[in-house]
Amino acid sequence: MPKASVKRLIECKKEQLIDLVLDIEKYPQFVPFCLGSKVYERKRKGDLLLIIADLTIGKGPFKDTYKSDVKFNKKDDSIHVTNLDGPLKHLENKWHFREDNNLTEVSFDVDFELKNHFLNIVMTKSFQFGLNKIADAFQKRAEKLFSKT
């Protein structure tokens, strides 16, 4: 299964960055390979924000939609994503946010497996590159929206 991690230090408040990550409807505007998004459900349950959403991901001739279960835990400033349906056999994303002096360290870990064995092999080879592109996109978006300069 492809696994990768990335850490970034971004100049903004933790809450701003969390809101950016939870604004799934806007992903097609700035996330590479994201062609569409749809949120079906968004509800609060104590310290949790629970979201059910689809993302359509693609590049070139490959395009697919998968449904995710997104849980934001306000107590530990984390977002945990698992797949519910689609081309993924397994998906687990973990975001964690830590702020210090208006700088937020975000760590993003992804572990997934596609149902298609051949595509799994292809994705494994380019996955870290793709994850870095996605992290760059979130960082640029945050700097554009929240930078004081």
C-alpha cells in the first residue's frame, strides 16, 4: 500500500488552516488532480465535526470518485479521513495541526490502496511527488488567503 507523509510550517493561525482543509467544496479550485467535490452531510457531535463527502480525482485518462468519512476532532486538532466507497480498497488520511506564534505546523499522513492492482503499482512510484504537490497547493492557498503581507 502506498504510504507517505509530509510536514509543513505555514504562516497562519491553526483555526484558519483547519477551516481551509475542511472546506472540501473548494478543493477543485486549488487542489491538483481534484476535478470535483460534493458534501452530502455535515454535522456536529460534541467535539467532533462529521462530514461525508465525494471527491473526484483524475489526471489524463484516469478519473474516479470516492466517498469519504471525515472526522474533525476539535480537542486534539486533528482530521481523520477514511474511505466509504469508490476505487479505494483502503484509505486513511490523518491531518494534525499545532500552532506556535502564528505559525502552524501541519502534518499530513496518507495510507491507501486502490482496488486495481496495476494502478496501485503505478501510484506507489509517484505518490510522494503527488502528495508534495497537494501539500504545496494547500500551503499556497493558505498564504494567499491568510498572509499579512
